[in-house]
Amino acid sequence: MISKTRFLGLLAATMLAGTTTVHAQTRLTIATVNNGDMIVMQKLSSRFEQQNPDIKLDWVVLEENVLRQRVTTDIATKGGQYDVLTIGTYEVPIWAKQGWLKKFDDLPAGYDTEDVLKPVREGLSHENTLYALPFYGESSMTYYRTDLVEKAGMTMPEQPTYDQIKEIAAKIHDPANQVYGICLRGKPGWGENMALISTMVNTFGGRWFDTDWKPMIDSPEWTQAVGFYIDLLKNYGPPGASSNGFNENLAMFSNGQCGIWIDATVAAGMLFNPQTSKVSDKLGFAQAPVASWPKGSNWLWSWALAVPESSKKEEAAKKFVTWATSKEYIQLVGETEGWVSVPPGTRTSTYETKQYAEAAPFARFVLTAIESTDPINTTREPKPYVGVQFVGIPEFQAIGTQTGQTMAAALTGQMKLDQALKTAQSAAQRAVRQAGYAK
């Protein structure tokens, strides 16, 4: 006969074992970029954990260039370090073709895939199947300080030319008071300075490659576009511009130090929010500037969440990705952070929401910019690649990064412009020849 003491001991052990089973957790490691919207996602993810007590989220938040390097290395080597990756419209179709990403072909009906904006949805697909879900989508646009432009007696056109941008920047440049005429990305990287420079090359009539995959980096169009870019930053930009990427310029504009900033449409919500911007009541916006060729002047990008094939936690990872990119998540951000802060550029329903339309006067403007981009018919002369501000081939990550480094060297005066362009031309030519694109 079992003693009362032993019985109580066995009962306690059984209850403890049951408790352990109930609270056993699947731990997901999420790699993401240190942009404002992703910081909000990390903050609000405690709601997901409350709804899913069997899932625990571990965050790895990295600067953009570092994130790209680490997730690319991990997925190419099948390292399995991450269960959810933050990647974009460049990586998704390439990595899906390699078999590196899990499909999102089993989404619940309530997710409403058709609500996702078509250019964004197509950019995250391979062979008509989604391989990542968009957290936010963006094009590019011009931000400016209305008070400075008015004080200078100038008017910003709805779609300025680069010559007009230069003229206005010159008038409002006031370095003695730490107000700079223009802020632009100078930090080297295929997704940093080259995102802007590529769109400038497009609108100045250039392209990365001709239809035979010959690089066109040392062409007159590149010389004119990059020369104009360097001239703007050297004469009317802040000191140390070669260290400034998206986040650095966002901080400067928010603090009132930039008169004009040409960058991602996603910044509009942050700049218009008085909690994050000192110039929210002085914010003006216009379309991305154009030069001789109007197409390709504004980029198309989406930061998206994907699940690598190397993850052993597919069900839990997909559950989180679906939650973080859902209509319900957008509603949650609107209710907790304010509607001006919701992730933009992904869903038609966002732009049909009355609260968002009232809180974000730039909403329709941004939607038009995204829907008007054309990743195929971008350049004046035909091109053999898909992409506005990037070339949709695996080798571009290295080509774009190396080109970005030489452009930064030209900006800082370490290399002359013609030397930088010739150096980048040779490196690109060697890369596409080795990859078998060019003969």
C-alpha cells in the first residue's frame, strides 16, 4: 500500500511534468533591420507571444549592410542560425529559385493575399508563388522643409527636376546654423548609396548593363549622374555625408538639419509624427526628382519576412510572419502607436482606412509612387535585367557593393570620378563574364 507521503510526492512530480509540457516553447530567432517600423514590430511582438505562449521570440536587430551580409552567409551555407529573415524584393526571387526559402502557399483565407498591392506581391514571388510576406513597401520621394523653401522665396514643384533641386538646395543651405541644403545617402552599399545613385543614373538616361551584359558604368550618363550627386553633397550637403545612410539622414531631417532629403517613402510617417520629428509641422513632399528621362527616378522596394529552408521550426515561423504582416497587425499599430505610424505600402485596405487617410496626408501620394514604378521598363535604352534600383541577378550584391565603395571614394575625394567609374566598370565586367552572362 502506497504511503500518503509518497503519493503526494508522485502527485507533485506529475503536476510538475504536466506544467513543463504545457509551457514547453518553440524559440524563433528573427533577424531584422534596425529601421523604425521593425523596432515597433519587436515592441508589439509581446502581443503575439501572449496569444501564442508556446512560441518565444529572440531578436537579432542589425544595421542594414550587416543584416544583408549575415543572412546571405547563413542561408547560402545552410547555417540555420535564423528562423525568420528580413529580406527584400532583390533577394526573394533569387533565393526562391535556389530553393533556399519556404513557400507561402498555405496562407489562411483571412490573410487576404489579393489585398497585398500587386507590384509588391509580384516582387516577392517566384513562378507565381509567394516566398516572403511584405512588412512594408516603399518607393522614393522628395522631402523638404516648407519654412526654408518659403523663406528663400522658392516653390517646390510637384515633380522637381534635379536642376531645380540644386537651385533650391543652394538657396536654403546654411551650414553656419547646421542646416544643410540637401541630405542624400552616402554610406556605401548596394542598398544604401547605390539605391539612390541607380535611380539618378536611370533618370539621367543611363543603365547598369546593355542588352549584351556589357557594363555601362563608365558611360557619359553615369558620369553626369554621379557627378551631379557628388556636386550636390560637396556643396550643399552635411559634413561626413559618406557615413550617412537611411537612418542617419532620417535623424538629421527629423532634427531640422536637412532642407531637402530624397529617400524612401516609408520615412513619411516618421517625419510627419510630432513624437519622432521636430519638423512635422514644416514637412513638404514631392515626387522623386527627374532629369532627361522621367522613368526609373523612384525605386521599388519591400522589406519582407521569409522563412529559410534551413529552419526546423516552419510552422511557428510562418505563424509569426503571417501575424506580423496581417491586416490585424496594421490595426494594432494604428491603435497603439497612432495611424500615421502603420507600416505603409503593402495593403490596399490600409489606404482605404479612414483613420489612416486622415492621419497621413501623404498616403495617396505614396500609393501612387509605388503603383507607378515599373521594374522592367525603367531605362531609356533596353536592359537585360529586372529591377529599378538594383539588378536582379545573384552577382549584383557583390557588384553593387563594390560600386558603392568606389562611389563613396569619389565623394570623399579619395578617387577621381573617372577613375572610380572605370574601376567599377572593370569589376562589373569581370563579374558578369565569370558568371557567364557576357561573352
